Amino acid sequence: MPRNLSTLLIILMLVVGPACDWDKSPKTKHPPTEVGLLEDSSCQMDITQATSANTASLYQVKHTNRMSLGFCRSPLWVRIPLDQTPAKGRWVLEVAAPWMDRVDLYLPGPQGGWQKQSTGLEQPLASNRQGVFALKAPADSPRSGYAYLRLQSVLSLNAGLHIWSEDAFEINNSTDTFLYGLLYGVMGAMVLINLLVLLTTRDRAYLMYVLYLLSIMAHQFCLQGQILFLPTWVWPLVPSISLVVSALALLFGAAFCRVFLNTKKNAPLADYLIRGYMAASLGLLVLGLLGQIWWGTWVVHSLALVGPMIGIYAGFMALARGFRPARFYLVAWIVLLFGTMSWGAWSMGGDFLMPLPRSLITVAAALESVLLSLALADRIGMIQRERNVLAQRERRYRQLSTTDELTGLFNSRYFRSKLASEIVHAHELGHPLGLVLLDVDDFKRYNDTYGHTEGDKVLETLGRLLRSAVRPADSPCRYGGDEFAILLPGADNEASRDVCRRISEAMARCVFLPGDGARESVTASLGATQIQPGDDAYSLLKRADRALYQAKDMGKNQTVGLSA
């Protein structure tokens, strides 16, 4: 694993790790050690019936601060021994479940009867702590006997139950605010960073990631109760809003999986599963919009558990196909799977996960956002490397298509294309343009005497000589078998003569050793010309060719220049 990634993950775990344990401080809170639970299957029980002698024996005593019936429409009565409350001052009962429709606390009155306090989505208090419902008991409330709590929800009927001193409640409230802010800050930073990358790259995977992460953050706001900061008139709509937000998170998560892993290519079977999953997410969206909370709740929990499994399967398939960024992706979805499974078990009343905090799903979501961001960065790096390889291949193929393999000069195809474009350029700007044709003297005799292999050595050497003799802007080309052409943009007669002189002098200094002790020198005839008004490629090339033939007729090893 890269060093910077290891450091990042260590820092992240050091920062968010304590969040998994922030609601377990025995010095600041008083979780009930013994409570009685009673399901009101008739939905008609009032406080008189709940506290009657006939009902007392029906309470199931549990040694836990978790109240749970899983998914249940029946109200839940909780009997709390008051000797478990702080000995002095006001105390606060916290119900850690932002989806409770009704929360009613009954305390024994000083003159007999019951004092009732209520909160919940359908009966909100003017002041509320983030993520939970909290009810403050009077300072003179009794410390013996029982208090009774009635919980009712159309969603999962489970909650964490804590009793705090008033000061400890405020301290814990501040701590929760900071720690949740830290987790949301991590996810928000990932959104901003990848939004900037999206604006730069226009990569659809980044768009899906940003939409997914925004919907995950909104989902966590609903799940952990920060949505209760909205005006109280919105509270009755919270269950529907939660389902809609959950549906969008599942939908965008599946879409991100398809785009990031390219499942259509790398995991075809998973691609079919993901498309079906996206269709189910749209169905969940419809249930949320129609207010079908009960069925929507079952669907969202089922999809939340199945989704990461499909994503992990798709990741393994893509990794098997050689898609290396799937490594980070797999770790991210395994982390989220653990978080969603623990949350799902917590929501459905699973006792084996009761010690885990409800904040674990937010920690998992924050860590997943970082890992997915790293996966995207790895993917971009892979794409960039592939593009570089393709660009190198493209340059190589372009070079092969325009270069003569033996001499390393431009080939005839390039020469004809370059000649046409340089003529147009020269006419438009009024710049001079020179053209030189070169033919090796008696090259057929040399080939017949020493063989084509030695003849190729002559041509190869001539290619090097031409490249060193011309100017940087010139284009030396192999025009035919032993014929060469040199385009001289911006060269007047004097500049053209200088180039021809350097070529002739370089060839005169060159000695070839074809074998059997032989030493051979090779000469060349050159024909040069300048572009004239009205010239096209045909006329300019024809005039240079005529100059070359005159050099041959004059005894070879000559340079002849023609201007008309």
C-alpha cells in the first residue's frame, strides 16, 4: 500500500475511531441496568392499565438500555426503576431514535397521579437535542418507584435509552455535535475534492460519486436525527423523507458501481443484478413519495443489506479481469457492508450487536467515502497511464506511417503532403520555398558490384548526412529508391545553395568499405529550385527534376539551380 495512503488511513482511524465509543461513558450517563418491557398488542393501553397490579407481572425484565421489538406497529411500554436516576438535581431521559412518532414519559406526581411529558415526530417539543428525543424530569421528581415510557413508531421500534444528569446531558450534546461534525466534515471534504475533479475531468464516475456521497450524507442526517433541526412542521414527514433519501442513496450507489467498475464489460452478470437493484431502488422511491412507510421500511433494510453484497461481487469480478482500482472499491464496500449489517441488526432488534453504537453506520459511511475517493484517484491514474501508452503507440504508428525505415528520413507519402501544404503557406505569406532533389550517382553499379546490403549501407549513411546538413525547419525525405527530396521553407537561393554545399562536402568526406579491401566514395547530383508565382506541386517538382537531370548531363556530382 502506498505510504501516503497508509498515513491517511491511520489519521482517519485515529480521528473517527473514538466516535464508535462516544456514547459509552459511564462517568457521565446512567443507562438503566434493569427495565421492564411490555408490548401493547391491542394499541389501547393507557397509563392506568400499564401500571395496574394485573399488568405488572406481564413486563419482561431485561438488563439492557436497549428497547426493541424490531419492526412492530404495536406501542412499547418501558418500566424504569427510578432508583437508577441521578440522586440529585434534574435528570434527562434520552431516547436515541429519531424516527419515534410518539414518546410519552409518565412520572409519579407529588400529589399522586402521573405527570406526563411528550415528544416525537407527531408531537414535537419546542427544544430538541440533535438525533434523539430528550425529556427533562423536574428537580423534585421522586427517586423511588417506577417511571413509565411509551414508545410508538411506524418504523423500527427500537431505541437506546439513557438517563443523564442535566449537566452531563449538555456536555454529551456538545461532544456529539463535534464528533458528528467531524464525520460529516470528512464526507463533505470528499464531496468538494471530487467535485473539483469532476469539473476538470468531466468523468461520469465522479458525477455518480458526488451524487452518491451527497445522498449518503442526507441519509445519515435522517438516520442519526440531524434532520430534526428542520422546522417542527416538517417532522411528521421525516419517515417519508428518509425513505426518499435512502432510495436516492441506493440508486446513485448502484449507478456509481456500474460506471466505476464498467460492469457491462468487467462483470456482465453483476451488471444485470445492479440494473435490477436500481429498478428496486426506484420502486422504493415511489413508496416513499406515496407515504408507504411500513412496506418502504422493509424494502430499504433489505436493499441496504443486499446492495453491498452485489457491489462486492462486482468488485471481485472486475478485479479478476485486471481492473486494479477495484481493490480500494472492495475495501470500501466491505466496510459499508459491516456498518449496514450492524445497523440492520440493531434496527431489527438483534441482541448480538446491541453493544455497538448506532453511530457506527456513520463512521462506516465516512470511511467508505474516503476509500471510494482513493479508488477514483487510482482509477484516474490507471486511465492516465493507459492514455499515455495509447499516445505513445499513436505517435509510434504516426512516425512509422511517415518515416522511411532504412534512412530514418520522411517517406514519399509525407513528402507529397508536406510539399502541397508548404506551397500553400508560401503563396499565402509571400515567403520563399526551396526544393532540392538528390540522386546518388551510379548507384546501380554500386549495388551490382557489392550487393544490395552494401547499397543499403550507403543509403542509411546518406540519411544521416542529410539530417545533419539541413536546417531544423527543413524536411529531408526519401523520394524513391536512391532519390531524395529536401523541402526548404523560407530558404532563398543563397540558403538553398548553402544546404546543397554542405551535403556535397559531407558526401565527399565519406568513405565506404564494402569488403575485400575496397574503399569507395559515392557522389550525388543535386537539382535545386525556388517557388515562383503560380507554382503548384507539379510545376515546382517538375522544375527541380529538370535541374537534377541537367546536373547528371553535366557529368554528375554537380549542383544545378533553376529559377524558371
